[in-house]
Amino acid sequence: MIHTRVVRITHWVNALAMLIMIASGWRIYNASPLFEGFAFPKALTLGGWLGGALQWHFAGMWLLVANGLVYVVSGFASGHFRRHFLPLRPSEIVRDAVAAATFRLPHVVGAYNAVQRLLYVVVLVLGVIVVLSGLAIWKPVQFQELASVFGGYEGGRLVHFTAMAGIVGFTVIHLALVILVPRTLPAMIIGRDLRLGHKTTVKP
């Protein structure tokens, strides 16, 4: 298989969790804007009101954390991270970034180029940051040591917002690539590339 069952399931559960968290998070942000004069369109938010948005946000958070733990543990245990995300060599990242910018970067389903590997590692780190900063601003007194790492409550809000923006940016790029290379979608649903006509075995 190009993508194992665990990778496929956690991918779609994560997509649902992030959709819930981002939409409800935007509603929470609108209740107390971090940047004066900027608010998210109400149609793109979830929860209807602050209390409802908070409930959705916490539900999405626990789903994200539980799903993330399954993905991370499986990723290390199965060697998925080692096979697909490493190594990260600056020279290869620059080479593939230039090739991508000039539309000369080939795409092989199931194989990540250097830029993709970097982006996936970055979004994993952002996921950890968004959860930790979220805990810090949710319970700034109980988690005061954690909150202090992010510069207090207001600093935590800024870090949380910035990490969220990074994840949204990654999602936009990810969806754009799926649109440009649509044959990558079946592999994330059924585990194989339909154009190959056969399953590709994941090396241990």
C-alpha cells in the first residue's frame, strides 16, 4: 500500500478535527479580536455564539490530541516518519523549491519531495505548538509555567493565532496540490494509485 490504513484514517480524522477547531477558533477570536479591525466572516465560523464555539473547540481539541497521539506513536513504531519525512537536507530543499517554483518538479504518488517533507515536519510542530499554547490560554493560572513560556496570556494568544495561521496556510497549499495532481487523492482513500493498477508495498 502507498498509505497504510492508520495513516489514511488519522489523516481524515485530523482533517475533521482541524476543520472544527479552525472554524470554532475563528468564532472565539471574533468575540475578543487580537487585531483591532480584523474579524473572520461569520459564515466561516462555527458555534453561533462564544459558549457554543468553545464547546466545539474543546471537542475538536480532544479529537485532535487523541488522533495525533495515535498517528505519532504509529509513525515512530512503523518507521513512517523515518521513511517519508527524513532526511531533511537544505540543499535538497532549495533544489526542489526552485523546481516547484518553475513547475518542473515531478510528483510520484506516495513519495515526498524535500519541500513536502519539510512542510509536513513544520505542520507537525505547529500542531504541537497550537495545542500547548491553547492549553496555556485556556487555563493560564493552572498552567502558568506553560503560559510563561509563551509570554503570558496575551503572548499565548498571539502564538496560538500564528500557529493556526500556519496550519491554515499549509492546508491551502495541500488542497491546491491535490487539485493540481488529483490522482493523489485515491491513494489517501483506498491506499493505492489507481493509475498503477497494482498495490505498492511499503518498505519496512
